[in-house]
Amino acid sequence: MKSYHQYCSVARALDVVGDRWVLLIVRELLAFGPSRYSDLKRGLPGIASNLLAERLRTMEADGLVERRDAPAPIGTQVYELTERGRELEDVLRALIRWGVSTMTTGPSEDDAVQPQWSALLAGLTLSGRSSADAETILGIETGSETVRVALRHDGFEIERGPHAEADVTLSGPALLVGGLLSGRLTITEATGLGLEVAGRAEVLSNLLVDPVDGERARTGATP
Amino acid sequence: MKSYHQYCSVARALDVVGDRWVLLIVRELLAFGPSRYSDLKRGLPGIASNLLAERLRTMEADGLVERRDAPAPIGTQVYELTERGRELEDVLRALIRWGVSTMTTGPSEDDAVQPQWSALLAGLTLSGRSSADAETILGIETGSETVRVALRHDGFEIERGPHAEADVTLSGPALLVGGLLSGRLTITEATGLGLEVAGRAEVLSNLLVDPVDGERARTGATP
DNA sequence: CCGGATCCGGGTTGATACTG
DNA sequence: CAGTATCAACCCGGATCCGG
């Protein structure tokens, strides 16, 4: 895409991340960490392979990602966010917060659904709520796939599959998972609508406590 | 632009604001408030007039802007952000913070420079630092134009021209104005490099105090 | 399978010109 | 002032192909 040629921080930022797909590539790398080309493609349904290749090249030139030789079991290379790329976390958090407030309806027929997108919502908005060195493992199952999120006070980590057993697992429509994680729904509201909560539910309600004012999340007891 | 067809809050947000120019139109409306078509065009050098018209139509359909009959002196209509449009403030703040950290060099030859872009940086990152009902008027002069920003504890307002006298006025290269406002430069560093500070300089150093940790901004006394 | 490269049709963008 | 109209160039997405 062409530069806006405006000496403005917004325009400069968009010169780099305003291209189609770029912020979604950042989303995937922020969720899973270092990823292979095919992993990225899997998390970006709809992208053309030439575009993914070209975007990765541009992003590397712009200092957002680095290409590295894979650490151990894989015989290929992986893409990884640079420090500068990770600093886009705030941009993504803002976009998530804005976007989630519009998602009051379920996915349309041709919408892809992948659980890491809800997991990233959890990671970016809920991490830092556990006590200092406690860790909460949250399982998320939407659209026939599963991920687990480890929420720590200083960050989060997302993996595909239910590798480690979770403290608590959410399964059901992405609308309900997102509604609960974003605070739009209470636990009883969400379970009433069909969300399944397995495991230690009190861990979940602790997570949804808003630490800003110390108030307990609405659990449905007092609507 | 086509939808990503991903049931993800980031993708949903980008479905609406990911089109070229959209966030820059929001930037102008956030800076100046209700604006006429030609005001917008002026603040968006490089945009084709058909694109501006089409974007405004789409943004209206998406509930980001409203078209209103102008209040008093103007015989035409103005565009105004809706509540939902104003909620993009956090997205713009994040983009500004990310983008400004890369602007360590001045504008290139074909970059447009307009003072409201620095003013918005000030408005979005510095407002809320004055005491409860105090108001600080900051003048900004870059690239042969002038704006003034009124910084209040609960928001800000930007106007073109030096209508009201400012408490303190910055004039000089946009690089230095932005460097100072973003905290990358101290006052003495910026003035040493050619920035002119007119008026009550202590108002400026008060603004640059970081209220998070209560620490005083580096004024150059202790580098 | 993985990591792309190539080709192609159609849609989008942006410059210019024009109009009520 | 507030937009349309037109058109060339470019970008996007889908499909296909190809070397490890």
C-alpha cells in the first residue's frame, strides 16, 4: 500500500500496519508466539498464499517480525514478533475491546470460528488478574477446536489442543464464550444460554473480578 | 473492502475501520469535532474526493459518523462522530503511541505537516493532567499553520488558528514538537534543538508531569 | 506435507476533470 | 462548496504449479 505521506503518528503507524491482513498476522503471532508459515495460514482463513508470503516479507523489512530457524523438532523456519511487533499489543487490545462490543450476534454462515481468537481476548484483557505467581489454565472449545490459555499476572500463553488439563474449561458457541469473557454476560446468563463450564467454576468468577474498582463481577445473583 | 469473514473481534473491527483512510477520517473528526466536507479534505491531503465521499457514506452506514445540518453560520452540513465513532479514541491513542515512537526523524520532502496532528497527540495523551477544573490552552505552530488545544481534566478541544491566547505556545519543527509532547525530548533538549516556547513555560512542565507515578518529567536538569 | 511462486480476472484506488 | 464521472494502474483473492 502506498504511504499516506503525512507527518502524523497515526498515518505513520498505518503506513506500516494499515495493509490488509497485517494486524491479523500480528494477532496470530501474539496468540501463539513463533509460528510456521502453514500455522499462520491456518489461523488466517481466506488469505491468499501469495499475500501471506508478501506480507511476511514486508513485515520483516519493517521490523515487525523475524524469521528464525525453528528450535528443535521442526525442520523449517518460524516467524516471530520482534519487540516492536509485540508493542502492537495495545493496538490489538483496543481493537478487541471496540470490536467485541459489536459482536452481539453469532457468526454468520460463512464466518470462520477459531478458539484462539477468544483465547487472545482472554489473554489480553484478563491476564494480570491472578495473584502474583499463580497461574490459571483456561480451556476454550469453540467450533470443534480446542485451545488452552495460561493466564499469569505478567502475561499469557496460548497453545492448541488440550495439552495440560485446565482449571476451568468453556465450551459452546463463540458468541457466549466471548460474551462471558468480555463481561457482557454473567456466568449464569451464559450457562443459561447454553455455555458449558467444566472444572472449578470459582476460578472463573475470580478471573472475571474487575480489579480496577475491586468489585466482583456480576455472577447473575444480582442482575 | 471485503469482510474477513472471521468471527473474531479484531477482524470485525477491521471490517469496519480497516479500509484505507477510515481511521484518518476519524482522526480529523476526533481532533476538530463536527467538520464540513472541505474541512476534512483539507486535513487529509492526498485523499481523492470520490474516496472521501464514499468513505463517509460507508462510515455513516456503519454508524461511525452522522451527517447533520450545520448549527448556525454555515449553510451546509457537517459530519460528526457518533458515540460509537468516538469510542475509537482508544484505538487512535494506541496507534499514536506506537507510531510516535518511530518518528525520530523529521518529515520527508513530500510529507504533509499539519499542527492538529501534534495537537491530537497532546489531547489524547496529556488531557486529564490538569487539576480538576483548570484548563490549559496550548498553542502549536508547525508548518506555517497554527492550532490551539484546550486541555481539560476530562477531555480536550482543538481549534484552528490562534483564536484565544494560549498559556504556552510551541513553534518549530514538528519533529521537536512531537518529541517533546511524547516525552522523548526534554524541554531543554527541544529548545536546544530549535523549538521555541513562548508564554508560561511552567505550565508546560506541569503538563509533562507523569501523573502515574507522580514523578516530574525530565526537564533536562537531570538527564 | 511444507513454503512458497506464478498467473489471471475482477475489484479498489487515486488523479483528473467536471457539475449542480 | 460538495460532491460525481471517468479511467488507468494497482491490489486482492483464487487457483495452480513447483522444488524440497
